[in-house]
Amino acid sequence: MPQVAVCPAAEIVANAFLEQANVSISGKERLPPILGRVLRRKPATTEQLELLETILMEDNITLTQFLFKYTPTCRDIIRNCRWQTATIPCVELFSKEITQWGVCCIMRPKKIQIRPTSITKLEITRRLHLGMQCSNDSFLNGCEFYTKYEGEEWVEPESLTPGMNYIAQLTFVSVLDSDPDKLVDAKCSKRHSRSRCLLRCTEYFCGCSDPLRSKLPDEDPLVPSTLCTVTQLNCLRSFVDISKCQCLPPCKKISTYMALETSPISKLKYTHDNIYRGINATKGVSLNIRLRISGSRIFSVNPTETWITLLSSLGGVFNMFLGVGLFSALEFLFLIIVKLPIAIKRNNELEQPPITRH
């Protein structure tokens, strides 16, 4: 299974702030669309970013702290979880983490793999079924979700409308380059993806790091440690000359294909499935993620040209044009350069008369 992320809409976070925070700033009702542009990584006007920064300063909080504070808990969003046929407590699977799309509830694959399951080798589908409710009594907003494998370049969230049942059919293609230091083609990077490298390169030119990005413990120290202010976000969203960024392609390339089917939850209101327990048919969302193992492919790329094949090719060229093999030529050079001077030196020592003493 890939990493699964469920992100509440920006309007939910903004409305939670407007309900809880005591901020007296004119124009604060414009916060939901402004925050929506920021979390969807779209450029905003300077006036919009200044208003958002003023609101954060009035609350004495950073953008990251703001998102963690006012984003609903994963327990409130994701109510019921089922892996294959077993019901699992959602709090053991999902936790809040910062992502490029705001604070989301993240499910790592290892959290499922460590649990004992009844999966057999004959099963060709992995299933994760979630029962969610992002909306509250005041506002009717949906969620967004995305899946991501390690090595996958770029993903964008899919919107989930309240009152709908979704079935996401996933297949993937994985291509692993086994030799990062190829003789003919360009090198590749085993550590980070190219998209992450470009994001870090943009941070370097802007002079600050993106607050909407998780940091790795082994990151390059050249990346600025100072978080960008809200007004500096447009610099991060602007175009950077890729030629100035020495970003290698990843050694492991993964592409995911998803087919999304929808149907109203109201048609399932008479079902006895526990996944819909405690979920409002108007405000809830059902998401069934199915990974089709049979339709997925894993490839390993092995280089056809190595240093051994290069030496054998050079040996064939030498043999063709000079009438002697490469190793025979090396032996001849070794004989002339090393063996011959040693033999001459020994011969001179033997020809010298012995010294007689009286």
C-alpha cells in the first residue's frame, strides 16, 4: 500500500479559526479563500498575503502552528477504518503531519504491515476502507486525499464531496535503476526525488525554507533553516530556472494510475456495514482504496555497458587494428617499462669485477 493522506479543506481550518480565535482585524472574513490559495500552492496578491500575515501576528502564531492548532484531529475526521476484512482503530493508523498541502492525516504503509493479517499470496487486491466526516453542523465542506509512494515525483489531492461514496482503483508501475553510476547515461539519485530537489533549490534562491514541507533529518545544511514568512510564499511559488539546479533524476521511478468511481451514500443508508456507523449520510464520505496487485508491474533496469564490457570492447579494437590483444599489449609494455630495466641493472651488477682486499 502507498502512503495515504486525508486533508481537510482549507475552509474548514479557516472557519475553525474564525470560531475559536479572538482577533479583531477588519477583513478577517476573507481568510477562507486566501488560505485556500496558499494551501493549494497558488500565487496570491500581496494584499492577501499581508492580511494573512497580520492575522497570524495578531494571534502570535506561525503558519505551521496555525495549521496544527486549527486543523481538526484525525479522530474527528476519520471515524471508521477497515484493512482487508479486519476493522482497525483509526487512531493507530493516522496521525497529523505537515505536507505540501497543509496539515493532513497521514497513514504510513508500515503502520499496516506490522499488524498481523490474514492475507494470503493468492489475494491480488489490497483494500483500505475509510468512513469519514469532515463537515460539522455549521459548515458543509469536504476533504481531499492523495496517495504517494516513496520515489513518486508529484501528486495532487483529489476532492471528496460530502454525501458521496468513492471507490479508488489503484495500479502502479515501478522502475528501479540498479546502477546509480552508469557508464553511458546520466547518474541518478538514490536519496531524494527530483521534485523535492527542485523545491529545496527554490528555497535556496529565496533564502528561506518552505513552511509547508516536511524536513528530513539528513537534509543538506545549505538549505536555509529560517522559515519563509507568508509574504515570501510567492517567491516559492514562482518559476525557478531549472538549469541552475543540479537535480539528478531518481533511481526509482513510480507512476500511479487511479480510477475514481462515485455514488451517493444515501443509497447505502440501509446497509449494515460498520464502516458507515456514526456517519451522517449528508455530511459523511466513504473512501474505499483498492490496490490491484495483478495490474501493477515492477521492473529492474540493469546496465548493458559496464567497465568490464568496455575493456573487452577495447581489447577487440586493439586486436582488429594492431593484430594484438589489449592485455597482450599491456604485457608487452610491462615487459619494456618494468622488466627490461631490472634485467639491465642486474646484468651490470654481474659484469663488475669483485673488489679484492689486502
